Amino acid sequence: MKKALKVLSTVMAAGMLAACGSTAASSTATSATSTAESTAESTAASSDEAVTLRLGHTQPTDHQVNITAERFAELVNEYSGGSVTVEVYPNSTFGSASEMNAAVQSGDLDLYVNASAQFASQYEPMTVVDAWYMFNDTDHLMKFYSPDCEVYQTLCEGLKEACNIDSLAPIYYGARHMTANTPLNSVSDLKGLKMRVASDPMPTAFFEAMGATPTPVAYNETYLALQQNVADGEENPAASITSMKFYEVQKTLNLTAHQYQMLTIYMSVPSEEKLSDAQMEAVRKAATQAAEEHNAVAFDQEQEIIDALKDKIEVVTPSDLDSFKEACAAIYPQYEEIWGAGVADAIKALA
């Protein structure tokens, strides 16, 4: 932890805000590769020994995350000249998020798509990206998730060292909103509600700050928990609320937009050691392209999904959204020692 904080403080001292850049460059921007170079890379990779990699995630087959995972697998096969095969296992096939978290670190699982919050207990500085109301909108989000932003890149390096995983490419998951059986117009409406959380500390801390009762439930068990009133509500992007059919067991979708979240295509460092340099380059190239394609679709589809949900559930725009923001911002100072001095302020200043 001390080492991670020292690195982050060094970044700040060097002017990390300026390093992040003043333009909204795409987080997955990459220079075009010529046809000749692509052919050469593919030929080199195809001469290597064949390797099969397994990719796991928690989303159902019709979710955009799974569609992107399948596209990534297709591109890996193409760019490796068929020498690397990625098998995609959706819908928590390999267990819960926490179980896949452990598996990808050990190398038992090669690739994993999920949020960085899954690794928060092992690398706490990364929790800054999951702080509620840290990002104002998607433009703000993408300025941070840029290859030119030293703050983000330093966090990825720290995560790799701490957890034995490589961050291949960030993909947009969506603005997270709260569902409940009552409208949530003000933070006071959350008082006493049992709100489902995953097994990571950030949602727990922020729900507590807003007066709710955090209730840990695995993602694939959330529908049943809502149906049986084990939990009164939950928070997720509109795409997940749709694909998991939470609207069937909730009465209101409250557009709190408390978190603009990215997922990441992670690769186990031990699994990388199975590949030649050419094969690894093919995997990285495939991840970058799959992320670019995903983000273009995800940004465009998000509002369409919310509009479609209006026929299934009452959609509420909170009348006192500032009360949510103020309650969350009030606990930021508690995390400054973890995040690094000035890191949150630098991210806020990117907006």
C-alpha cells in the first residue's frame, strides 16, 4: 500500500493533471496498422504453438459485454492466425465474481471481464474510480480512461503488481442507477432501505453514507433476492437491469447516475507467459479493437435502453439529485490516504 501511495504521490508531484491531457481522447485510441504489418503479425503468431484461453464473466449471453467478449475471441483468432483460441464462458459459468477474481489471479482462468472494484480489497488505490459521483458524464469518464492519462496508467501498473493481472482494455459498462419499490427523489428516501451490494467496499460505504442498509448478494442471485424481499433495491446500468429483468421485481428505476462505470478485459499474468510475443501482441490488438467497437455501440444504446424500460417500469428523475451528490462527497476525505493526496481533485478537474 505504501509503495502504491508513493507512486501516486510522485505522479501528482509531476503534474498528473496536465499529463492526463486536455482533450477527450478515447481510452482505447490506437494508431492504424497497415495491411502489410497485420499480415506479418498474423503469420508470425500462426507459426507458434496453438494455445486455448478461457474467458469468464458474469453477464448473460444477450448482454453487450458477452457480445464484445465473443467479438474479442473472433479478433484474437484472426490476428493470431488461428494460433490462439479464446473460449467465452458467460453467465457466471466459473462461479461468482469473487471466485473468478481469484481464478484469474492464479492463472486458473486466463481472461476475465469485470469492474476494478472486484480487486479493491487487494489494491485499494483503484477504488477512486468507483467513488460515487467522481465522474460527471461520459466525456469526463473517457478523459480519465485514456492511454495518455498517467493517473489511470499508474493505477493499472499498481493493480498488475498487486493482483497479477494485466488490464488489456477498458469497456463502457454504463451509468449506474438505482431501482427500488418506491421513488427515490431525495437521499432521505433511501433511509432504511436494504440495497443490494456486491462484495466490494465502495457501494457499501456510499449506501451507508446515504442512510441505506447495504445487503451483500451475488450478482446472479439478485433477482431472487429482490423477489423475496431479501433486498429492497439494487443499482446497476440500464443494460444490466434489462438483461437481468430486474424490472419484473422492482417498481421504479431512479436515474441517479451515481457512477459512470467501465469494465476491463483482464488477463492473468501467468496466462500471458503461455504466449509468444507475437501471440500476445495479437491479443492486445484484439482487445483494443473490441473495446473501441464496444464503446461506440454502448454509448449509443444506453439511452435507447432507458427509453425501452419506460414501458416496463416507472422511470424517475430525482428532484433533489444534489442531496445524493452531497452525501457521497462528504465521505471523500476518508479515502484520500488510500487514493493518494490530490488524486480525486485531479480527476474532478478533468471535467
